[in-house]
Amino acid sequence: MGRWILGLILAAGLAAFTVPATAQFNKGAPWGADPFAGVEVLSETRDVVHGDVVHYRYRLRMGDGPYDVVQLHRVVREGSKGRAQARVGGAFLLPGMPQFFETIFMPSSVSAAADPDHAFAIYLAQNGIDVWGMDWGWDFVPGDTQDFGFMEGWGVAKDAEHVDKALSIARRMRTLTGLGNGRLHLLGFSYGVYVGYAVASEETRRPPGHRNVKGLIPVDSNFKVSTETARLNNCLTAVSIRADLDQGVFHEWLPLNLIGTLAKTAPGESSPFVPGLTNHQAAVFIGIPGFVTGSVAPLPALDFTDEQVWIDMLVATPVFDPLQAVYDMYAVRCDDDVMAPVSFDDHLSYCPECVKFFDTYKKTPEISREALSVELPERVRSEVRSFLRQRYDK
């Protein structure tokens, strides 16, 4: 199966009228450098999603590359149009890979079968939290793309740069809507955990007054592993991916969107991805633990997720992801800068809380899912084993 298995119209101060968000982006920042410098607002939308909770989307160009465009989200209660109400504070949510913000945190936006009351972002907003989030730039790469040269070097570090800019912009917009300039809690889900730690790592080099992150909340992923077997397994995978990158392969094609589409359009036909199952069964199958082990018996079923919601989420999945980012995840778990070098975690030693978290995490392997089965060419496996013997015999 491959590795793919695994807001707004703003109210300006005390003015009695609202000002379009695009105008606000031209104002100077009340602290430090202007967070909007070099940022172009391509589009903005506002939707009422549930009661007095509204959802703003901003497409922001953050660089010169063809896909250096992210989508910033804000989900917040409003007393009136353009006037945010939040009494607790702010949180910035990062999705996983390959995912959009709405797929994970607001599934009711992508599936009519999803209950808005079960959406995490909406729940937080209803309870007084100003919710922000971001879609990765590579989320929007079209399915018919042929040239992926722009993805060379696109890893955790680049996504972290985008997040850092987005955090600064979110804080500025909170100030303009009367919610103050306080730092935000940063929640990372799955791949978002790696990006979150990269952001926090880089911030350790700044004075406290120039940092955006108030607290770090890692969800459903590990950053380091607790056993030597798991660590070496990640090293082997990182070496394999590095070989692909060195050969000029910079992307992964992700069939999840196609699997979901087939489940909706031809549910009863045989799946081209999971032999012996229909397209509908195959779509459900990849959402259960049996997909990791490779077992198809008994026939798949979801216990806690509506099947239609899951299939709609698959349809809303990005088609490609950057291979450098995949490498970064395995390399940081390998934790060996000779065998699998990675730089975005270099400054974590300046963050005692981060180090303490890792030490605790290593003692609790039962809360982590470790992928222990990786198929590698025998030549690569032999060379890696030889390398390890020479290294650890010294």
C-alpha cells in the first residue's frame, strides 16, 4: 500500500462601523515587525456555521512559490457581524497529513452527515475560545500536477515558517477585534505535532516578548520513540525516503481521495486497492486498525465514526504531500543526525519543558502507535545494517 497508509470582516476598535479585512491587512503592527509585510490577501469568506458561531477563511500568499499560499481559518462566536466574542483565550489548530483544517476540526463543513455539535472547533468556539487554524500550502496542489520541482526541500521547516507568520497575523487580527494581543495555545494533530514543535523550537531563540506560542498541545502522534527497535525502524524508513529524495522524487501521490470517490460513485464494485473488498468496504477498511496490520477479516466496520462522514472526509483529502516532510517525521524519530540528519528540532534543548515532555513520553509507549513493519529493498537493508554495526561497534 505504501507510506500513504500511515475573522473575517473586522471591527476596528471603537468604530461604529465594520472595516473589510483586506483594509486591516495594510495597517502597521502594534508590536515589532509588521506581521502582514509581504502577505497578500487573495480571498476571504464568512459563513455562519452553527448558532452564533461563524467561520472565516483567508487565502494568504506568503511567498513567491506557486503554492506558497495557505488558508487561515477563524472560528469564533460573534455578538454582531464582525464583533468577535471570546472570554477564555485563543487556540491555533494544526491538522495532520494529508488533511485540511475543516476535515479534522470541522467535519460538518465537508459532510452533511456530520453533526456540527461534534465538531471540535465549533465546540471550542461555543465555550468562549477564539479558534484559529491553517491549511498547509501543499494541500492545494491540483491533482493533475506533473512537475513537482517546487516541492524540493518543502518539509517541516517550511510549514513551520508559514505557521509562525499565521500566528502573528492571528494575534494582530485579535487585537483589531478587541480580544487583545495575548499569545495563543498551539495544538498540533498528527503531522501538526512535528510542525508545532518546530515552531516552539525556533521560538526559543527569541526574547519572550517576541514569541507567539503560549502553550503546546501535541495530539495523536509521537515526536520521539521509547524503544531502540522503534527508533531503528524509523531510521531505516528515513534512509529509504532520503534515497528517493536524492533521486529527485519530491512528492507522494495519495489515493485516499480516489478511494473515497469510488466509494461514493461505485460502492458495490470491486476495489482496485484492497483485493476482495468492494469500494465501500475498502474505504471503511483504511479507517480501522486492520488496515495497518493488513488483515481483511472480519469485514471492516467503524465503531465510533459514521461511515458516510468518514467517506466524505476521504473525498476531501489532498492528493499530494511533500516527501521531505515525510522524511522529516521519520528522521526526527530516528534521532541520529549522522544516519538521518534533520535540523528543525535543533533548538529544543533550550526548551526545558519540551525536553521534560519527551522524557516522559518515552516512558509511556502504550499511548503511541508505532509502525513496526517497513518493506525495504534488500540492498538498502544490508547497507543500513552494515552502517549500524560499524557505528555501534565503535
